[in-house]
Amino acid sequence: MKYKFLLPLLFAGPVVAQTTIKQDAVIKQMNDEVSAQNIEAIVRKLVSFKTRHTLSDTTSKTTGIGAARNWIKAEYERYAIAANGRMKVEFDTFTQPAGGRIGKPTVLKNVLATLKGTDPDDTRVYIVTGHYDSRVNNVMDSASVAPGAVDDASGTAVSMELARVMSKRAFPATIIFMAVAGEEQGLNGSTNVAKRATAEKWNVDAVLNNDIVGNTLGMENGIKNNTNVRVFSEGVPSVAAKDSKMLTSLIGNGGENDSPSRQLARYVKEVAERYVSHLDVKMVYRRDRFLRGGDQTPFLQNGFTAVRFTEMNEDFTRQHQDIRKEKGVDYGDLPDFADYSYIQKVARMNLSVLANLASAPAQPQNVGVSTSGLTNRTTLKWEEPKGKKPAGYYVLMRETISPYWEKKIFVTINEFTSDYSKDNYFFAVQAVDAEGHESLAVYPKPVK
């Protein structure tokens, strides 16, 4: 059996461990191509439609959500030329019934640009998304100017810029670059895609939702922060509420901090900081901000793995505001107040994660921890993933109080026994190829 210890254990103490960073040259090159100027041009073009309110004009060529979505689709189609037929661009069209923030049945259109994977045996799908609709104070006001530069032209620009750069490359797995409508009216667009993914049995491995990722100045605290981005991930999976066996297992197994989405958040932090300079990914142990929600939620509720990215300190004089000046304070989500170099960092973070995942082997299957007999050792077993054969596996390990994986042990067979007890440490397994692209980590289930 071959073991290779890649990272030293980072348990509390006076010694700071060293970490070796190895970058994929292709991913680094793609990151270099992500342009702050292109991102700014996209944001300003979206703002030029005056309002992108979900219930706004759909017939004008210059104003309203109809003009905006037509332009987004045309841009995706322009990027798709570089993919030589591998990228399909479409409207995901549906009728949202009346109810809640939708006053009457309304035809909504998401925009999807699907970069088909090159491996016919690899069914994995990765989704990066932002919402292109906007609003002002009154959520039902579909006529007033609603620039929505940061909320959420910034997230839409991330998805579009990544499509431009990544369409020139090929990946074994499929990537969908998406811009959705109806977020401000009740997560309508993302709900439709999540339901469609479930009905059509898409093998969605991860969803990255970018919402409000363009501001670096915090309201009230005045903090200027262009180095941190928050990643929100749920602990107990949303679907556990309807699955008593899953909930019982989580309680008994101590896995409430090891949901698939929490594993994705850890993965984002490790991979993004591997590739993006001056970026510190802050994991937030919540599905979303306090009592708030976003487009990752419908995917979580349908059993998919998803996280949300948001700037570190929000400026609420910008979000959901009528454009005005009041007591010397400017209000309104205008493009002059966005930080385009910061959005560039966020885009590079997304690209690093997507490219690494879409190039990696799939997750190992049926990962289990042996429960046959009382022992202070831990034995893990798993099966080879479907599709691309991995070069090996990483066995991950951390203390129960640690937010991050602390040790990575490389093995070339499908079993590993550790002298560290499963009573005192958490373990997981991920597949890795010869170039170092890792799958998402899989938390083991008890097996006899």
C-alpha cells in the first residue's frame, strides 16, 4: 500500500505548518484571461436597460427585462462560437403562476449556456449562476429605474465572463453558465431549473450561486475589504427534514457539519486560495445570510449540492433602493460604486473551482467507515468512481472542532486504516487524477 502525506497535521500549537501549492498551468492561464474590463462592460450594459424587474417590459429592444435577456442570450451565443459546437445556448422558458410577488401569470426566461463535457461516460454537471433581474424599494415597482449593478449584475457578469473564457477549452464534465430571472420575486427562475434538473435526472455535482459580489465598502462600519468573500453552506441538508433515516444518521454519526454543501465550501476555500492571490474565502455556516435566501436554496431543497458567494460587507444604501440623495447620502445600486477588480477575483475563484472539478475524476462511491468491532483504529473502504479512472485517492482527516481538513493522505488502493480513532477525528475520501485535480470529498457512512 502506498501512502503519501501531502499536508502536515495542523493541530493547535505553536508550530505553523507549511503547505505546498501546485497549480494547473491551464487553469492559471484561464484565470489570467478573466478581465475586469469585460466584467465592467457587462455590468454597465445590463444597467443600461434601466430596469430588469421581473415584471417589466418584455417587448422593448432597449428597456426592461425582455431586452436584457435577449442581450444576455446573444452574448452567450457569441462566446459559443469558440466552442466549435460544444456549447448550446437556450432560453429556459416557463410561466410563473400568480401568487406572492407575481401579480398575474407571467412568462419568465432563464438563460442557459451549456458547455458539453467531452467524456461520453461522464454525466456530471456543474452550474455557475447569477440572477439578472433587479428591483428598487417597492418590490412590485416594475417601472422605476432599477440599475442592479451589484445586485445582481455582478453575479451575472461572473457567469458570462466565465462562459467567454471557458468556452475555448474542453472539460470531461459539463458546465452550465446560467443567468436566472425572478430571484427578487421569490427565487422563481432557480426553482424552475432545480425542478427541471430533478425531473430530467441531471447529475448535478455542484451549484455555485453568485449574488451580490461587487461591493467592497461596508455600510456603517466603513470597512474597505477587497480580499474576503463569503461562502454560505448549509450544515444539515435541507432534504433531511423529509428523511428521518438521514436525520437519525446525522445525529448519531456527528455529521451535521459534513453535509455535501459544507464539503463544497471547504473545497472552494482550498482551491480558490490555491489560484487567486490576495483572496481569503470566509466560510459561513449558514444556508444564507440571517433570515434571507438566494438561488442556491431551491437546488438544496431538491437534494443538490450548492453554495452561495457574497461580498464580505454589504452596503444597504445600494441594495433594493430607489435612486436618490437623502441627507447627503447617495442611494441606488449604480455601476460607479462597484469594484470591478474585486468581481474579477470572485470570477477567478469560481473558475478555479469549476475547472478543477470538471477536470477531476468523479467522487468515490460507497465510502464507508468500518464498525465491525471496537477499536481505536479507523478503517475506510470505498469503490472506484464511475467514468475517468483516478490516479489515486486522498484520505482527509481533521479534529472534530476544526473547520478545515488538516491532513491529506494519498493512497492508490480502495482501503485505508488509520491509527487515529474515528471517535476523535473526522474522515473523508476524494478521488484525484495524475494532474492533481480533486473530486469533492465524500463523508463516510457506517458499514459493517
